[in-house]
Amino acid sequence: MGRLDGKVAIITGAASGIGAATMRRFAAEGAAVVCADINDDAGAQMVTAVQAAGGVAAYHHTDVSSLADLQAAVAFTVDRFGGLDIIHNNAVWSGGGFVADIDPEIWERSLRVMLTGVFYGMKAAIPAMLTRGGGSIINTSSIEAFVAEMMAAPYNTAKAGMINLSRTVAVEYGRKNIRSNCICPGVVETPLFEMLVQMTPKSRAEIAAAHALGRLIKPEEIANVALFLASDESSAITGTAIIVDGGLISNSPISGFPPFGG
């Protein structure tokens, strides 16, 4: 038996990266999974790949900055698969720059996707979960919820706000058997990282070496944590933020000693 047998999940931003890895993992463990994304071609390809591997999946075009879109995705999921047990709010879009230089429209769009979009996802999903007697909400935050990164104020702000929003939902709905948690990845090998590394002064090897493990994180490693939070194995875990960063933010440069044992 799979760890998610009989469960139904929605994953936003599931056409690539962490979302795609999580979709494959959930389906392999028995869940029926809806890929909610704006990239129709990539989303349809993901569904085809999951189905070819024996999984149950469907695609629904979803712009997470629209409450109506997320409500429609939930309605589609309930109609197609009979209910909703899990939502993984994972979609991402962010601009950046020095704070005084950021275009307000870029700021607004970044927060609308990464923070308001999470609120919309939970607002749409919670009523459906209540009819099932509970559920698991998983939100993709970041280690940048805890540390500052230059030229990334919209991203940092959204990811930090997401954690307290998740805690609030945990407090409000815990007695209704709905759990709410965040995953806070470090540097994951996704298309977003490939874009980032083209703009940073550090090389891929230098970024990898900054991790205690000496390497970047694979999307499948984040998917494993999402699976744990989606499953009944994490039944006592809610209102928390799990850091999955390969030890990236564990080291302090203050002492001057060689990091990670040299």
C-alpha cells in the first residue's frame, strides 16, 4: 500500500521543479494529484508522464494570484476525484532589486503570487477539507524567510509572511483536523536556480560548496519532506517550518575557522 492511498492532492506550480517532483512522489504513493499551473503544455506533459508511470493525475489551468482560479481548481478536483485532502501551495514568481529601486508593480505581483496566492489556496481548500474531516496544507517557504538576501526583498518578505500565515491556520483549524506546515528549502536544483546562477557572481560550484553537505539539494529531497507532511506519519506536526537546506544557513563566518571542518 502507498502512504497516500485514497488521498487527493492539489499542487500549485507542479509543471516543473519542486512541484513536479512532489507530484510524481505523491502519485507513486497512491494519491490522485491535480497539477495546478499556468504552463498548460508543461502541465499536460507532467500529467501524461505520471499516468504513464501508473499514477492518477489531472491538469487544471490555475493562476494562483486569482482566488476564482483556485476555487475553480478545488471544485474541479472535488468533482473529478471526490474530495480534497492535501494542498501544496508551491507556485513562485518574484522580481527583485534594491528596495528603493523596486517597481511597486513588481512588488505587488511578487507578493500576490507567493503570499496572497497561498492565502487564496488555503481559503479555497479549507472548506473542501472540512467536508473530508481534515487535511494537510503544505506551503513552500524558503530559508530566506529567516535570513536576508540582497536584492530579494519581495521574495524574502513573502516567504517570511507565509510561515506566520501557516501558523495561524494551524491554530485556527487544528481542532478540525487540518494541519498546516511550511517547508523551507535551501538552494534546490530547479529551473529557477538555473536562471539565478546566470545572474550571481558565484559559480555553481561555489554555491554548492557553501552547504554543509557540499552539494545542492535535489527537488526529490524536498518532495520526500512534502510526502511526510502529507501523510498520516506527521499527524502530530502542525504550525511548523521545516528547514531543508543541506546545512546552508548553519555556518557562521564570525570565527574565521574553515567552514565545515575545512
